[in-house]
Amino acid sequence: MSTDSISDFQSTTACPIFGLKFIPMATSLTPIEYIRSVLAIVVFFIMFAISTPLITILLILSVGKATNFVVENFGPFIAYPVLWTIGIEFNVIQHGEPVDRPVIYTINHSSTLDLVTMIALGLPDIRFVAKWELQYNPLFFIVGRLTGQVFIQRQKSEKAIRRIQSAYDRLKRDQLSIMVAPEGSRKHPGVIGPFKKGAFHMAIDLGYPIVPIYFDGNQELSLGGSLLSKSGTINAHIHKPVDTSDWKRETLNEHITEVRNMYLEWAGVKE
């Protein structure tokens, strides 16, 4: 993987995009929603605090063999009480038959709620690409390191390259799927932001198909920079896999456009 490839995971600077139909983000909460949102933040960290020693003990006793069980089951264990506290109904909608693993899952990223909904999915044999700064929270650091999540320093390309290349070996050896947000950051113009190339380089390097997941409702309900959120419904649509077996780097931009256009269609957006 090249320095250019790793830089494709970095977030972009927001710039105006004309011709987009913008879905307005929630701008105000009722007093009840505000209280529920604050309580949800407390619940989130309580659930993480409860889970951390349990995860540690389980992984020590299993000599690390329970990692997939932990990621698949403790994610929903943490996430669902948070969503319930906010007053969010979370539905997972599978389009077609579940795919054979391993795959690269891509998600649309526009809200802090995405962190909750992505782990609420409880997908099997999965690891997440996450920004390095999440480890500044000691609970995220402990759980993330114990379960082998992929933290990248997006502003330090050489270190990021080594981290991703090391992850490749582990992903292939253990037949693990991985989840990536191609937009790179929740702070982007429009409903669906520009896609960086990193996830698509990974699809070629690993030979994995891409399974797009579209979160419908996160952006409309969330205030963006926090877990403050309106009550409502979020639907997680897990779509059919995109075959990448014949992808070439020379035509990568075309493939990225193809996948991004799917998200634009699902969001009801025209450029």
C-alpha cells in the first residue's frame, strides 16, 4: 500500500457542493429528548465500563480465542440500551441472502450516532477501521486493543501504512471482515460526502467484495457532534455485495463512483 493510498483514508475539508438536496439535521430537541440524550451518554459509558472488565477476563481465560464472540455480542450489549434510552427504534434490514465472509462493509458516515449503530449490528468476525484519536478515551483504548480494532493515524502516513499492512496479514489469516466509512469523517458537505479511496484500495489488495450498509435516519435524528439526538427510527439496510474480483487500480475512480451513486440513490439525492 502506498502513501497515496493511505492518505485516501483522511477526511476531506468541507466545501460547498451545489445541486444537492440537503436533508436537514435535527436542530432542536424537546426537553424530554434532551434529558434522554444526556442519559444516553451516561448509559453509553456505563455499559462500556461494565463491559471492559468482562471482555478482559473473557479474553484472558480464552487466550484470545473469544475475540470474535466479544466483538459480535458486546457491541449490541452496549449499543441497544443507548438507543433505547434515546428513544430510537433500530431495525436491521437484510437485502438478499447474508453474504459469505470475509467482506469489506462500507457505511455512510454523518453522525456520532454511527458509532452506536455500527456496533449495534453485531456483525460476525468483523473489525473496524477507526481514527487514532478514539484511543484517547481509556475505555476505547483497552477494548479496541484487546479486540484488535484497526486504529490509523490519518495525518501520519508512514505509520498508517505499517498499521494497515500489518492488519492485512491478520485479516487474511483469520478470515476477518472489516468495516470502513469511505467518507472518512462525519463532517462533510451534503448528505453523502465525497468518498476517499482507502476502502476501495483495500478491496483490491485483499480481494474482498464490498457490502454497502446504508444507515437511514442517523443524520436526520442526530445533532452531529454528540450523542444528543431526537427520538425516532433508524433503519440499517445491508445491501447485496459488490463484486470486486475484476477491479483494477486504473479504473478505481469508476468503481468508487458506482458505489457512491448507490448511496446517493438510497438517500434520495441527485447531484
